[in-house]
Amino acid sequence: MKPEISSTWKRASELPWSRSAGEQAGSLVGFRKLNADLKSGSLSADKLCQHAVSACAGLGKSLGASLEPGKISGNASSDISANELKKESKTPLAQIPFALKDFILKKDWVSSAASKILSDFRAPYSATCLERLENAGALCVARTNMDEFGMGSSNENSAWGNVKNPWDTSRTPGGSSGGSAALVAAGCVPLALGTDTGGSVRQPAAFCGVTGLKPSYGRISRYGVISFASSLDQVGVLSVDAFGCAKALEAMSGEDARDGTCSKKESFVYKDLIAAGTSKEFYKAKRIAIPRSIAQAQMDDEVAAGFKDFQDFLKNQGATVDVVDMPLLPHALSVYYLICTSEASSNLSRYNGVHLGASGAIDDNLPLHQRITKFRSENFGEEVKRRILLGTFALSSGYYDAYFKKAARVRRLIQQDFERVFQSYDLILTPTSLELPFKLGERNRDPLKMYNSDVCTIPASLAGLPAISFPCAVGGSLPVGMQFIAPYWNEQEALAAADVYQQSPEGYFPYLAGELTDKAAAQSGVKP
Amino acid sequence: MSETSIDIAVLQRLAALDLPEQESRELRSTLMKILDAFEALQDVDTEGVEPLYNINESQFALREDKVEQSLTRDEVLRSAPLVSDGSYKLRRMLVKSGEK
């Protein structure tokens, strides 16, 4: 059976959120256009949803990005009742189909964290973030592949196989939210949820040429999100543009009594500078800092060129761009990997094969502890075991002070580094990744090299800061992503910075989605 | 920390993981390499710096203690591999003499 990419669009470049070449400057593009078309009725919600379901099941599956829809009986499309589709388009998210990372629970769907150990775990309840998005009218149509328990930067650590980058199927989409990023990039859905512990939303967004937001720590409830490293994990959004991310954040943010780490502060409301007509003023007199260690870092030529171009854009808009010293930043990688592995070793101790988990290994008569050990050894993947053991070491007697506690102290110094810079600057700019998407299989034998992929995204995670990745250029037919980091709780600044750029005539907008869908389909051997 | 040494057998026992001999040797050397790469951390002066364990440090996480509908017993047990009479069923916990 040939999977159908799109029953509703002959050419994927006619996707409602793409910007065709002939379109006039000043007209709506991206998520705004999608909203406007749904509202005016020029785009049928029914067709949009059908497209998303069939594209996720067809192209999404051939890219390795979609997992089985998740329901034990039936599939995602039957989940979306006719009633839901008839809902009035009241909120900007009404009738918007979205994909869900396999890390976030949806009641009755399988939520496996891309691990064998949870292969038949059906969620008994839904995550707060998902519930809120659905209450705003959005429709969950697919479950996306990821690195096992969020541990990876290339999506090659999934028990269900790797994901291919729609821009070039021999390359990684990034990780760990690689499936979510690939589905948005390939035009299957305009919105997807991911999670970001050290860059797992932003790095795949950069590698796939889409926009990815990691909010401040505590902005979105983690209730119903499978834990990797609790002091770092945050739900994030991937979308066709910053406006889409902003609308999803509005719906999901806010206090939740079921998560003690979720902040009690006000929910997020996006101030739309485009609608207010003040976007031209945004960059005037903005002060933007680039950390010296990043400015001096070795990076791919294409990334360096995109980085420079973008700085020129900022200066032309009237912004000041300075290189600043952040002396602790080079230690962020070590701090991150000691803290995240320590927290993971504790969080993942719950997978003992008693309360939940794969039922395969129960037919033996081993004593309990041996059985637990066997169950874990057989069902966790290699990288997960490596991190559990590294974390166990960092927390173990005799090494706790020198590793875990030391890392936590340096983490505070890194946070103070950021606070100091934000006293004189509005935003921090870095490339999201120093390199273009690398080839699949290129570095999964070298964990240290793989860990290095996260060097630009990790610092904001350690300090709990909001950060956004957005495409700024294409280098050698692969996308280049920029990252803005904003002060704590100031998602507005990061989102507006990306939004204003994406809506400006100079802005590189990922309207390639259409061509990409065709290209990826051809490479994967799926016929449109 | 030049005196750092990894007893991979102890770590495996603590983490309830059991790797084949060869894999375990390789893993030990990978972990040593990772720790070596992290060595520079020890040179950072952290005298008097309080560890940062969580971003929302000041938050008081207690809520009012009131009865609410939660998951039913069946919903919770649905995910368990082995269930008996509405409870989790465990394998034997006692070990025969002579058994490991």
C-alpha cells in the first residue's frame, strides 16, 4: 500500500502556512495565515486535519518521525470526532492539528519514551500541557519518535529506529525531539510538542529549519511528562514560526497544582507587535550580547556565514551587538552532563518491572532483585545505561561532593554570569548549533562528540532561561538556526525577536516546507 | 581528580544493571574518558558558592490537603505486568542459601 502524503493538496507547496514566492510583502504568512484562512473559511478545518493525519501516517512514518498513533484500538484519525472538527474557530489554536512527543502522556495512548521498557505502557491520564492545548481546540493527530528518555542529540537512540531529516534523509534531524521537528519541517503538521532538557527542542528545530521554543523553567507544568532530569526538563513547542510557538505557550502556561515546580506566577500572554504595527521599532536601540566563547568557537562555514548575516541584519535594524565575557560558560557542558545524569539515575530507578513496563520478561523464577536487574539490563538502551551509570557514579559516596555538588555550585555561577549580562543587555545571541545536521551514524559511537552538539543550548537550560531557535539561512541545502536567550520569565522578548525577524521582508522564513515535503517524499520513496 | 577510579561492578549493582563483561569494560573506559573531559570543572573556584539544585528555589510547593478524585485502582494497575487480586504481584524476595 502506498501511503498518501496529501489527499488535499496536489503540491505540498500549497500548504496553507507556506509563503509562495509571488506573495506580496506585508500579507500574512505562517501561523497567522493559517489562522486567517481557517477563520475566513478559505481553508477547511476538515481538510487540514485529514491532510495532517494522512501525512503523519505516510510521509511522517517513512521518515521514522511518526510512531503508531497510539490507541490500542483504532487510530488517531478516528479519535478526532466530527464534533471536535465542527468547533467554532474561536482561539488561534482551534482546529490546528499537532503532533505529540512520545514523552508526554495522552490518556489511553501508548507513551513509551522511545524505550523498550515502556513499550506497552498506556497512559492512564493526560499531561496538563496536552489537556490545555486540546481545550484550546487543537487536535492531537500523531505521536512522534525521539531519543530514548530524551537522551541524545541525533534521534539515533530510539528503540523504534532513527528519524531522518526531511532536508536530507541521510542526515540526523537532531534530538531528542527529532520526530516532532521532522514532522513540522516536512509540512505534516504546523505544530508539535517536544521537551527540552539541554536543547532537545532547539537543536532539532535548527537542524530541521523550524522554530522551537524552550520556555523558562516552571512556565509549563511537567505533570504527565515522563521525567529525565527534573531540574532541567521543560515542555517546548515546535512550529512553523515564532507566532505559532507563542500561541501554544499561551494555551499551556500557568500554575498547576499537580506540579510543585510549576510557577504560580501569571500565565503567558503574547504581545503581538506585528498586529500593533510597532514591529519596525523593535530592534532599534536593542542591546544584544554574544558570549565570547561562542564567538570564538569553531563552527561550520555555513553556520558562521548565517551567524554573520544575522548580526548584520540586527545592526541594520538599529541594534547594538557586542561580544561579552561569560567566563563560566565553557564549563556548562560538564556541569550539565553531571547534573542530568545524576537526576536521571534517580528518576529512572522507578523502572523496575513491577509497577509498569514491558511484560515480556516475567516468566522466570529469579529472586526479585535479580529479576529487576535483568529487566532493566534487557530493556534500557545503551546511552540510557551509560547515563544511569555516570549519574550513579556522580552521586556515589566519596564522589558526591567532587562531582554532583561541585557541578551544582558551578551551575549557580553560570546563572550569575547570565544575570550579570542581562543587566546591560536585552538578549543573548548564539547559533543554535555550531554545525549543520551531521550524517546519521557519524558519531553515535563517540558519546563525548555527541554531547558537544549541545554546547550552545545547554547554558540556558542550566539557568532555566527561555530560549528560541529559528532558521536564518540555508547553507549547502541545509538549514542554519539562530538562538536567542532571554532573561528569566521573559519569553515575550525571545518570541518577539524571532517573530519580528520572520515577518520582516529580510527575514528568512521556513516557507520551504512545501518543497521540502516533495523532496523528502522523493528521497524516502514515497509517491505523492 | 587524579585519584578518581571507577568500580564499574559496584556502580552496576547500585544501578541494578548487569552488563556483559566486554560491554562493561568498554563502558568503564568511556566513563573515564568523559570524567577526564570534565576535569577542568575541579579548577573552578566555588568557595562559598551555594549549590543550585532547582531554579524555583523559593517556591513553597505545598497545597491544601483536600480530597480529590484520583486514578482508580484498575487504572493504576493496568500498566503493571503482573497483577493479582487488585495488587501488584511480586516474585519471591527470599533467596535460598547458596543462591546469589
